[in-house]
Amino acid sequence: MALLRDIAVGRYVPGSGFLHRLDPRTKLLSLIALMMSALTSRGLLPVTLFTVIITSMALLSRLPLGVLLRNLRSFAWLIGVTAVLHLFMTPGTVRWVVPHLSLVITEEGFTSALLFSLRLASVVTAASMLTLTTTPLALTDGIESLLRPFRRLGVPAHELAMMVSIALRFIPVLADEAQRLQKAQMARGADFSGGPIRRARKLVPLLVPLFLSAFARADRLAVAMEARGYRGGEGRTRLRPLQLGRIDAVAVVFVIVVVAGQIWLTLTPWTWGR
């Protein structure tokens, strides 16, 4: 359950860094553009550029590096499985042979494993940075503002934004609840040690009380919203209206340059790692 506790998606860290001062709409659109560019790039160089940019943004935003590293540790198994699959299952020029296992490592496989590992780690870090630097209320307002033009097509912008915000907020809440349930069972003599398979089996009894707790929290949240007169987004006003500033214009120009650079590096014939 320590891995669940380390997940940074849905958590907010107060601060005054570069990303904290950006409008949530700018952060959402920039994140989508950068992630799409990184996921569609075919070379190692554009993905490396994306990784360097994400790391630089984390440093400029003064985010705790420990939080980001622990968040990556939660997804280490997924990154590891992805790297191993690409490392041993990509055909190409044989460079290394694993003795006694009949496994070969090709040059293309090594490059592909490095490419997909960097891409996955960078995308996970970028997604966590969005919630680490944006309050749930600001994130809801940003999503609703971006979806508002689609209301003419029948899209419930406010309701969708509220659902996304509540879902993101429930991730760290459920992780903390799972940690408390594990400690309570350990105090009653439960043993969660052993190998990965044994520990996974021991976690099964936690699922029932965890789901019951989640349903109870959802019910209390619905009662609290009704008690406060919540009736959707019609006629609602904001205490702090969203406003775009110069820093948002600078961020948009920067993202456009980065995306254009990634596209150019991907289309260039001599791109490294192609």
C-alpha cells in the first residue's frame, strides 16, 4: 500500500512557482499538446527533449523532487515491464546474447526500450505535475471553461468538470484510506510480508472495506452538496474568475516552439535513435 500512498496524481502542493501561477486552462491545453507530441514522436531525441523539458519545469516550479520520484516508483513495475518487452521482443541487429536463456538483445530493441521508458515516465510525471500545481477548484473551473463551447451540442460541461475533479481528488483519499485499513489489519495480526504474489493475495481482504468506505464517502459528499443547495452550474458565479496573463502567453509560445521542435526532430531523417 506504500505504492498507493506515493501516487501524486490528485494531490496538491501549495507553492508560488512558475506552474502554480499559470491559468489552469493554459496548463491543461499545454499538457495535452506536449503529451500528444511526445506520444506520437518516433525518435529518441524528441522524447529525450520532452523529458528534459518536464524535468526543467519541475525544477522551475519548485516542486518537491521526492514527491515526483516516489510517484515514479509507483509506476516502476509498468515502466519495467514495458522496457523488458521492447528489449527482448524487438527484432533487428543482434548486439548481445543472454546465455542459457536463448534471449537476444538487438540494437533496435535497446533503443525502443529506452524510448518507451522515457516516454512513459515523462508522461506520468507531467500528469502528476498538473494536479500538484493546481487546486481542485481551479482545475474544475478550467475544465468547465474549456468544455463550455460544447454545451450547444448537449455536453454537460459543469457536470463533467465536477466529475473529473472529484475523481482526481478521490485518488489520494482512497490511497490514504487503504493505508489506514492495512495498518488496522496489521494491528490485528495480519501479515502482509512475502513475495509479490503472496502480498497481492493478502491485499484482497482490503478491497471490500475499501469499496464500502468509498461508497460511504460518495454518499456523504452527495448529502453535503445537496445540503448546500448545489443544483449544477446554472447561475453559479466564481469567487476568483479565471484570467489569462502575460505568463500564460509566454507559456503558450514556449509550448508551440517545443511541439514544433519535436515534430521537426521526428520528421528529420537523421534523428538519433530512429
